Amino acid sequence: MRTAIFSILILFSMLHPAVAQTLTSSNVQINWQVENRFRLFASQKDFQAHERAWKQYLIHVENQHLGDDETRRMIASTAVIGSEHVLNDRYIPFTRILRRNYDWKGWAAGMLDRLCWDPKSRTHAACGGVDAYVVPRSHRVKLWLTALQADTLYSEYNCDWRVNDSAPETAPCDEPVSLDIPWPTGATVSVAVQGEQGISTDLQVKDLLIAGLGDSFASGEGNPDVPVAFSEEGRFRNLYPRRAVNDNSGSARWMDETCHRSLYGHQLRAALQIAIENPHSAVTFLGYSCSGASVDEGIIGPQEHVEYESRNGQVTAVTGSTKDTQMRWLLRELCLSRPEQENDFWVCPGNQYRRKVDLLFLSVGGNDIGFSSLVAWATLRDNMTSKLAKYFGATVSPGKFAENMKENLPGDYGRLAKAIELAVPLTDPQLGFDPSRVILTAYPDILEDETGQVCPAGEEGEDEDLYPANQSLDVWSSWLVVTPKRLTSTHDQLAALHKRMGELAEDHGWRFAGRAYEDRPFRGHGFCARNSAAGNDPAEQLMMPCVGKSERPTATCTQSWSGKQRDWRPYNPAKENYPYALRQRWVRTFNDAYLAVNQKVITRDGFIDANASESVFVETTGAMHPSAEGHAAMADAILLDARKEVRRLLGQDEP
């Protein structure tokens, strides 16, 4: 009898085997990453485009078959510019095969209207309001399973995913799911095959708040999100390119028009790369850098902007109100109450902040001591009028520049350090206010040619157009010239400024991202640099396109009154103008600025005031500033100094 019962039990167990648990912590692992890790982008696909570009660049680096240490160094020092090359290369990246569908406007043009920045209110209010942007309620996270054992089979099952005790999200076990993880508390995420007990893990997204303050070298000046387009038939002075739409609607477009702030600015690119490299984190970026800003006029107080307007024949620079300062813009979004002024410094009453700032990127100092005026001294002909000198802010000799550096810059940085400590919550639980979270960026060396030497030039009046430096400003050769002695003197002052900025940053406890100068990333990429092997590439041309004649190809065009239509040379600006194509020079020349920004003075009715535009020379706004490649290189330089602090903030171990 017992034998029969035992046999029946064996037969029953064979027909109905005991069900083993399908998912256990020993056979599968829960993986996850934040989907849109750069929260300024309202669209996840825009972030993913940059993430894919970075991964494509990593593949290229791996294919170089370098040693492990050299590979790591290359990736760390060229991550952003590598991604830039993938995104904006006119050729299939890392080949010489032209793309069929290259967008000459650059990658930012398609993303400009999909940001959490509201250009009308000039706040980060476009994604549900300022509070929702500054203080995220949750982050969308992608989760998926990977097998830890080769014989683990779960593809034929459906899985239930839960966040804490919420209703389950059901999906095939071998497919990813997207769930919202509360911030800052995080959540327990569990997953189980339906009808079984599953596994779980605790998830907490680290969200870094990074702010950016500064001048034109931070804002992206010279690199509008949407560059200007030109007409094939219309011509300026019967010679040179004219806008395709010659009214305000044909102007270049910016993320912030008044400040000439764009997605190409190096502060934004550095913050974006931090988001790309840290899949379990997100970055909330608050950028306020503004072209023309200095410490007192721009960051702490109001400034005159680079945009001009014409009213009843009077041309004036757009000027902000007393509240139109970068420090107040930051507090307006960071402070729960209305910012107030105390002894000329902006503060948040009662220190009632929405949240703390993790890092503050800073780029300032050049305008405080007359950098643009030094450029004027180096480029204006001796016989130029005072009106031209006034446009450049009057000329400043190297001696005066050095005096300003010694006498004025320490006080300017001192006031800025006080303003930051009073207004910006850069606090550490143990240290209190932590000035080391301020990262001051060095200015790059923009005056070198492709060999890494100071741009060569001839003496004034001696076949000037034979030199690339002069070819880069040929349209304005009647009032601009570069000579070797003045370029060398200016170059020496850039070196002195770098040294002084480093000393002052140390005095105030700031980090100095000096690699933008010290590591010489712009070596071979200054405003006069050119790739002679690609001399026919329109992007490598230094001359302004024109339809006139000249004695030789490098000479400025001369007007023809015959009325006969001639071909454009050296290229057609309506079809072959590539402001964001890769090139040897990483600095916008005067000609480049005309072909990318082409700023005009606009009347209150939205029309162009051509005479006013010429009188204040706004067509060259953006000259002698980094190109998109240059900003990417500067972002890489910041990251070499910022990554260690980022790892500390994210609680990561040293690699």
C-alpha cells in the first residue's frame, strides 16, 4: 500500500513540478539610468543626440588602439570637442566623406525651441514654471534586467515593476521600462514575474544644480543657435553677402537675444557633459552669462548690452534696469522670496532658498580691465577716427592694460567674492560656505596660427593681404590692420592676465580652471590658423565672399560698375556658408562674425537701420571669440578640474 502511494506521489510530482522562482538576486540584476539627464532640454531626444555623439566618439578613440592610460587621458581631455566633431562635422565623422544631409545651421538650431528656458520672461519657466524646473519632483528613469547566469531564462515572461507600493507597470521581462523616481527621497523599485516574489533595489537620483555667470566668453558670443542666412542675388556694397531676409526676422537667433547666450557656450557644454558621463545623476543648469559683462556692470550691477536699437534717428545700446543683473537673475529663480539689495549687493531675504547650488561656473575679468580695448589697440589703424575707437570702448595700450590688471582686477574680484558669498548658497554641511565650488575659467590664447606661433603679419602698408591675419578682416581693411609688434605685445598681456587670474582665484579659495590656457588647447587654432591641405574647403577660407575683382586672390575685392553679374569667390555664401563646420581656427574672425551673426541695428518697428548699423559696426559683433569648437575645447578644460569635485558631490569613489 505504501509503495503504491509513493509511486502515485512521484508520478504527480512529475506531472506538476515545483515552480522555482524565476528572478532572484543571484541570477538577474536590475540596471538603471536617468533618461534625460540634462534638464534644460525639454525633449529627451535632444539629450540622447548628445549622448550618442559622445558614445560614437568613444568608439573612435578605442579604434586608435592606444594604451589604457593614454586612452583615458584622451577621453578626459577631448570628450566635449569629440562630441562636437560628431555633431557638426560636414563629413561623416572621422572620414572625408561628405554627408548627404548636412544641416549647415548646426545642431543647436533644431533644439532652440525645445528648452525649459522661456525667452519672453527670460526665466527657466517653460517646463511647468520656475519652481518645477529648479526643484524637480521626480526623474524619469529607464530600468532593465540583465542575466548574471548564462542559463537564466525570463524572456517568455511578463514582469511587474513597482515604485514603492504603487500600482505595477507590466512589461515583457526582457524589455526596459520607464518609471518616475521621486526626488530627492528616491524609492525602492521591485520587479517580479507575475505571481512570484521578486527582487528589489533602492534608487536615488543625484541632481546637481550648476549655475553659470560671466561674460561673452561664457555666453557663446559669436555662435548663435540659428546663424544668419544669405542671399545669392542680393549684395551689400554691390560686392559682399547680404542677408536672405533683410529685416529683423532674418536675424540670427539666440537662446537669450539680449545677452547673445547660446547652447554653444562652454559653461553649458561642460554642465551637459557632466550629465552625459553620470548615468545615475541629472544636472539642473541655470546659466545667465551675458556678452559684454564685467563684475560691476553685468554680474553685480546692470550693463550696456551688445544689442543696439534705433529710435528717432538715435542709436543706443540696449541697457538693463537696475534689477537687470546676473546675480539678481540667479536669485529670482533660486530664492523663495523676492531678492533684495543690501549695501549694493543682492541677497535672498532670510536665506530662503529653493535649494543649494552645487557648482558655480565663472568667466569674468577681461571686460573689467579693457580686453576689447586692447584688441582695438592691436587692430585699429593709427589714422582711425575717435568714433571707431569709441565703438571698441576706446583703445587701451598694453601698458594701461597691465596697470588695470594690477590696480583694478583685485578689487573687482574681491567685490565679486563678497557678492557670491552673500547671495549664492554654496554650502557644505561641515564647512559652511565653500568657495572651492566656484570654478573660474581661464581665457584661451586666441592669437596663434596653425604652427602654434603668434599670428604672422606684415608692417602696415606692406602687402598686408598676403598674411592670413589680415585676410580674416579684409572687408574692414581700410580701418583695421594687424602688425607683428602689436600682436606680440597683446599676446604677452594675455599670458600676464592668466597668471594674475590664477593668483586671485587662489586668494579667494576658488578653483581655477587654468587648463584652457596652460594646456594650450588652442595651440594651432587661433584666429589666423588655416589648414592648407583643405584650402578649397569653404570653412577654411579666411576671405569674405565677394563678386568683385582684385589683383590677386587674397586682395580685397574692388567694386565693378559694369553691372555684369559675376560668380562669387572664393565660395557662394548662399550655398556654401558653414558657420559650424569643422575648421582649423577655433576663433571667430571679423569675417566669420559677419557670416554667422551679421548683427544689425533694429528700429522699434522691426526694420533694419542700415546707416546706423554701419556707424556702430555691429556686423562684426562676435569677432575674436571662440567658435563652437573653441567653446567645446574650453568645456573640456573646465571638466579636467571639475570632475574630481563632481565625483565628491555624487559620492563616487576615486577611479
